[in-house]
Amino acid sequence: MNDFLVIIVRTIILYGVILVVFRLMGKREIGELSVLDLVVFIMMGEMAVIGIEQHKDPILHTIIPIAVLLLIQAGMAYISLKSRKFRSLVDGKASIIIEKGKINEKEMKKHRYNFDDLLMQLRQKDVNNIADVEFAILETSGALSVFKKDNNMKDGSVTIPFIIDGVIQLDGLKESNKSEQWLRRELEARGHKEIENISFCSFQDGRFYVDYIDE
């Protein structure tokens, strides 16, 4: 009977620990979890199960590794927040699967993403005809963002970042057929001279969106 009582108490304690840890890791929907978050969650779950099953071992042998994983996740999240290169390395990059109505088979193969996957996710977005899609973007979380065709839609209507965290995004400029010199000239003409202070900048439908880093 004692063993059952110990298992119940350990289960309650570990449930509380995992709940606190998840709250500390921040609010995110399951579909928005990064690869790093998913790995940490799986490892914590496995540790909790082992900690409950091996009830004769001190419970600290389970709590300490969970705490270490929390510190690792917090540290990696902080680095990801400060470094886009690291964020891209850990989470990958979003991929355009359909661009201006044309399917990009190369990107689909790269991500081992087949037409059944595409059609299923389009149906989940209430899109029954693939011909109605102007853009479809496979996000780093695996979710599909869909933009339907619109007679009023202009070319390049999907937001492409030109500056993130004070760093010019050369890939975004290349995709939009713009140059770094053009960007600097246009921003300077609008009074945005210190690019390193810009948190996010995009150019869409002939207009700039500029947001500065919070003081």
C-alpha cells in the first residue's frame, strides 16, 4: 500500500513541476511549437514517467534534470530572440509552396511535403480548389498559411521582411528584386537613417512599414 501512496504523491508533485515549467516556457499553441520546444517537452515527459515508475529513487533525480532542461530551453530561446541566424538554424525557415498561383515542387521535395499534405491543409483552411490560391507558405511550425486570389491583389502582396532586428535581409531584397542601395536610399528619404535601430521593416503594395526597436 505504501508503494501506491508514494506513486500517487510523486505523480502529483511531478505534475505540479511540469505545469510550472510549461508556464515558465511561455504560452504557445501545440501547432506553433518549435523543434526545440518539442524535444524539450518529449524529454520532460519521459523523465516524469521514469520518475513515477522508479519510485524508490529520490524524486530530486527527476526534478533536477527537468530544471536543467528548462534552463537550456530558456537560454536557447534567449539566443534565438537575439540572433536570427541561430533562430533559422534551430527552427528553419518558412517556405513558399505556392507563389502567384504556381506550385513550387522543388520546395515541396526539399521538405518531403507531398500533394496529399498540401490538399489536406488547404481543406483545413476551407480551400476546396487549389486554383483559388495565390500564395501558400509552409511555416516553420508545419502550419500552412494560405492567401486566396483576389482581383484587387497586387503582385508581391505577401509581407517580405527587408530588415529584422537592425539587420538588412538580403534574401528578402533579392526576392523582391530590390537592392540594398535602393533600400537605404528610400529609407533615408523617409527619415529612417539609423537602420540598426529598426526592429522590422517591410515594403508591400508600394508602402513601407517601419517599426523601431523598443527603448
